[in-house]
Amino acid sequence: MSKGCTFYFVRHGQTYFNHYRKIQGWSNTPLTEEGTEDVYRSARGLADVEFDAVYTSDLSRTVQTASIILEENKQAENLKIEMMPEFREVFFGFFEGENVDVAWETINQELNYPSVPEMFAQASIPERMNATKKADPYHDAEDFLTFWTRIEEGLMKLISKHRDTGDKVLVVAHGNTIRYLLNNLVAELENPQPLLNASVSIASYQNGAYHLEKYNEVRHFKDLKE
């Protein structure tokens, strides 16, 4: 039987744009004090996991998060963080740095739902992403096909390297990147909820199929005073 491999997808800690409720895709803001503390709490809960490889996007918030995790499980000297631009967050183009509510109100004008909450409840992920590109006056925002092609290329690189090794692979990335990736790969995951900062989602890969073990998990967080 194939050994497969297991992916530990971790969302980065809270950043200042998260805190200020601003759209953050390729924009690069550092972790807040609270965000850093939550990453340490998450890392303490993962301290006994012996990772065989670690990957991040090439944005500083994921690298900072991964560095804390490796520090806590005493693997900082043994594992090198490999940055991959394929795992960046969705690029929101013109809407980068915009207030979240203002941005989605504007984007919803393309879809014409009665309200933004109804848009999120009824419109599919591809529909929302394609509407974002249309609503962007410069059309720089990523549509779904562009985004999916990018992250799928990154995932295939990891599968090619780690399939049938039994490796435990840490991938620190972004809320939409992880959520949309798992939504398209894991059959049992339907309409996944947005990911919490520093949360862990675990998916095993074996014989060409993915199985979700955990999603948006924060119950492993440990108090820093312990």
C-alpha cells in the first residue's frame, strides 16, 4: 500500500490589514501582537509533529508564521522554509487595501444580489472571483481560472516531491488559498467556512485521492503560560 503523505495547511496569524478589516491579497502587512501570540499558541499545539518539509507563500506573514512553528517544535535548524509564490493569497487588484465592506458592496454590484450576505450565501467561489475582476476598474484582480491554475501548479510540485514518502508536509499559506484549494480537492468538504487565523487543516493524500482529517482546527491551541 502507498505511504502517501499528509499536508498540514496553516493559515498565517492575524495581520494589521486583518485587524483593520481591509482587503489583503498580495498586500504585505506584518502580524499584529495578537496574531503573533495566536501563532505561538497554535505552534505549541503542533510541537510534537515532526515535519519533513515546510513551504510558505513568498509573503512575509506566512514566512513569519512558519518560522514561529519551526521554533516551537525545535526544527528551525533542521528544516529550510521554501517560499513558493504559487501559494500566495488571491490577488484583489484595485481592491487591495480597501475596506472589506466597501469592496464587497462594489463587487456585488456585478452580481446584483439583494445584499452582500446573500451574495456570499448564494454565489459560488468562481462567480465571486470573476465578479471581482469585472468590478476592478483596471481588471487586475485574479479571476478564478487564473488563481486556480497558479495554486494547482504549486500543489502538483509538492505531490511530485512527496507522494508515497509518508512525509508530513507543513504548508503555511492564506485563508482563501487554503480554503479554495481544499474545496476543490476534497469531496467531503462542502461550502467550507472562512479559516481562522493560525488554524490548522489537515489533508492526507494517497493513491491519487485526498481525505480531509481536520478543517479550521484551533482546539489544539495551547496557553503560552503552560
